[in-house]
Amino acid sequence: MPTVYVNDKPVEIGTKRLNCVQAAELAGVFVPHYCWHEALSVVASCRMCLVEVGDLKDGKVTMQPKVLPGCQTPVKDGTVIVTGEYDKRDKGLSALPYDPGYTKAAALGDRAKKSQADTLEGLLINHPLDCPVCDKAGECKLQDFSYKYGRSESRMVDVKNTPANKPHLSSKITLFTDRCIMCTRCVRFTREISGTAELQIVGRGHHEEIDVFPGRPLENKLAGNVVDLCPVGALGSKDFLYKQRVWYLKTTDGVCNRCSTGCSTYVDANKDIVYRVRARNNPQAQGHFICDEGRYGYHHANSGERFVRPVAKVDGKFKPVVWNALIPELKQAFSAAVQANAASVVAVLSPFLTVEEAYLLGSYFKSLSKNVRLVLGPVPVVGVDDTYPKNAKGEPVEPVKFTIRAEKAPNRLGVEEVLKQLQGEVIPFASVSKESLAAMWFSGGYPDKSQLDAIVPTDWKAPALLVAQDILPTVVTASAKYILPGTTGFEKDGTFVNHANYVQTFGRAARPPQEARTELQLAFDLLGRKGLVQPDAVRKELAKAVPFFGGLAPETRIALETATA
């Protein structure tokens, strides 16, 4: 088996094609880097990953005389890597037989360590050191690496170069030019991933800058990823700029609910307010990136239009009601409707519900009568799938590296699996929207109310007993007798199934409004179960009842892959 040695530690790499940074990671050794990114081409421009490299052959290690960029140096069987933290190696391992002439000139690791310090000194020559006002403070690699690998004092005595900032770069992104270290991650992203190539490098040497081509601002649908990619505070999101310090934010693993791709995300919130959404790498979902629709699609959670308490229509006007009185009233009303004509009672399960919510809510209505129909809620579809990268004419090219799905619902397949199990078929909302129904429970949760308004027929027949459970006012809530506040995808713990039958479980990032109840808790109450609902317990019950979800375990907090049905 091919073996690489990192600070004397042997690591088997198998058939993997790795560079020194990746090989060191397998050995549990971190090699600092700025410009290298797994999803982008290698340019070795920052020189932060300089390491000492050699070969073990015939029982002897022959080292290269100079340090090499780890990101650009491939490894093979017998490659020896010495990092700047060689002195922290596992002392229990036997040292390799290094050439005495090499170790006599300088101790092992000293060359790499000095090179990293020199590199950082060069990168900071023109840096403004405005950490107190920089949004990146607290998660900045310049801060982290300077502390861990740099020097405590600067020898710079000349006046710093202070190029003008470029807020015109994009409507969503601003460039603080003097903070840029020219790692070119952003440029490579627009050329290799989005393919739109808005960014370029202008000038040479000391005067190099990132800029856009004239008349072509950075406005592609994946543009926000350059903020995540930027290892320093040069590229800032105008949406998040000066809103929060990152050390106040609590980060939760989430799943994007803006389309059926089901991108894995980080949700950053403070005091139950969501402030930003970032990409979380997941090769089985979307890879390293997310689209701007998902990145900036959290504002509905903080909208002033949100329903924050249950209301009932009395004398043509909506008036607040309390849950303790409302739940028995709803149970009695639906029981009466079922007894009168169960076939005219419909429960609409939204594709924005988690599978746990859909399962409990569907179970409640089926417990009233097997003739109650469970219906798949309207599924928004906007245009066609949008793939990247694109060519100069805006046409998609192969191989596809990212797809924005036309289906704008995160869990259609998951809800369909629940419907198949509970009633044996999937009934679309369009097939019942014009029927004369006695009662309907409509669960919504649509983050973009215009998408729902566009789907529901303008002449649809709202039943006399209509319960609308949603986040924002829609054509459905306007006709409702009862409006129940819905919760966003950030305020619940549950599971989504994406377009490829990939199952992901996520946690709650923020609490819903004080007088709102989650859809899962409400279904729990309707079923007559006591106390607070435990999502893990419901997930365990779901796994036993629905074979498709048999792979879900109570402790699941990570993405799980299940076979297609």
C-alpha cells in the first residue's frame, strides 16, 4: 500500500491522488493555506503552505534543498513531508533516517516554519489591520495564522499602499481592496464554477487588484460564494455587513429549503434571529457551494408580515385565540365534519413540512377516518433547472458543477413517501382545489408567498371550514376560518428528502415566535399525546412505520443516504 510520511508518521493513501496539504490532513496535521481550495484549480500563489519535501528510498531520506508549496506538490509512495510543526510530532514514533547534511544546516521543520512567518509578514505589509471594524474578525485566517505561525511584530516602516474600496463590485458584495491578499479564489470561482467570469486581476506586482470587467458587475446566481471563499475580510456581504460579530452567533447545521437540491448549510443566529446562511460542504448533496437564492432566502423568518399567533375569523374579522381553547375546538370541528362526510375532508401536507411533521399530521387525520384524503400541497416550479458553469453566452456547459432546481420545494419526495405509506397513493392539490369540500387543513410554510399565490387557482373553492397553517399571508389564508402561525425551516428539527432521495436531518437554529407552535408539536397535540414533542422519538416511530426511512436512527444529526424506493 502506498505510504506517505508526515512528520515521521506513516499514512496509507491507497489510490488517492493527493497533494501535501491533503496527505498531511489524513495524518491529522494541518498545513496552513489561503489560495488552495479543493473545488478550485491550483495556483500556489499565497505560498502559505510551504513544506519540506523528500523521498524515502533504499532506507534513506533525501530531502529537497528548498521548501515547496504543499498544494502544488503531489505525493506518492515514499514521499516525506516535514511541516513547520515538526517539533510537535508524536515522539513515540521512530524518526526517519534523514540526511545528516540536511539536518545540520537547519533543524527539521525550521525551514518551513520560517517560510510561513516570512509569507505572513509579506501578506501583512499593506494590510490595514482594521480588525475592530472588519466583519471577518473572529473567523479570519489572517488573524488565526498570524497568531499561530507569524511574528509578533512588524518590521514595516514605509507607508502602506491604500487602494480605494470597491462597493460597486456587486449589489450584494463589496470589496475592501486594501485587505485583499490576492489569493484569487474569487476569480477562479467565477471562471471555473459559475463560468460567468466577471472578476479579473488588474495591475501587476505591488498594484495588483481584484476588479470587475467594465459594465459586468458580479451578479451571477452563485456570486455570494466568493464571500465564503475569501479567507480574509476583503469580500463582504452587504446583507450581513456590520450586523453581528461572529463570536455572538450560534451556528447550526441546516438544510436549505428553497429548492429540491437540498443544499447543506450553516445557519448563523443570535437571540433567535437568523443573520446569515452559509454553505456547508456535502459531496452527496451540493458540494461546497450554495446559490444566492438559498443564501439570502432567510429574510421571511424575520418578516414583519409573519403570523405570530393563532387567529380565528369572527364576524368577518380575524381575532386572536389561545391554543388551549383552539385545539379542542379544531378537533371537535373536524370530527363533526368527518362524521358528516369523511370524503369531503382533506388535509393538505405541504412539501415544506419535514417528514416527521407530515407523518404525525397525516396520522391524525387518518385516525379520524380512512376516507379522509391526504393531499400533497402545491409544489412550486419556476422555469427549468439552471446549471453551472456557463459559457460567455450564458449557455450551460459540461461537466455540470452546480444545479439550481426548478422545483422550489425541499421535501416533495419525503412527503410523498409518507402519503404512500398512510393512504397508498399521492393526490395532488390541483385535483381537489375545485371540489366542493366540507373541511380542509392546509399546511403551508412557503417562504415565498408569491410562489404559492401563483399556483393556487384564482377561482378555487375554499371550504367553509378552512384551517391555514402558514408563515405569511397568501390567497389561502385570506379565505381561512382559522390561521395558525407556521414555522420556518430554521425553527424546527426534522428531515428533508431531496430530488435524489438523499435524506438529511437538521437541527433547530432559532425558536419560533413566542405564541407559535411548531407543526410537529401541533400534530402531537391533535393526536392527544401529552407533553412536549421529542423529534428523535417521532423519527424513531417514523423509521418503524415507513420502510423508506428505516435508516433513520433517533440520534441522527448528520446526512444519511438511503436507497431509492
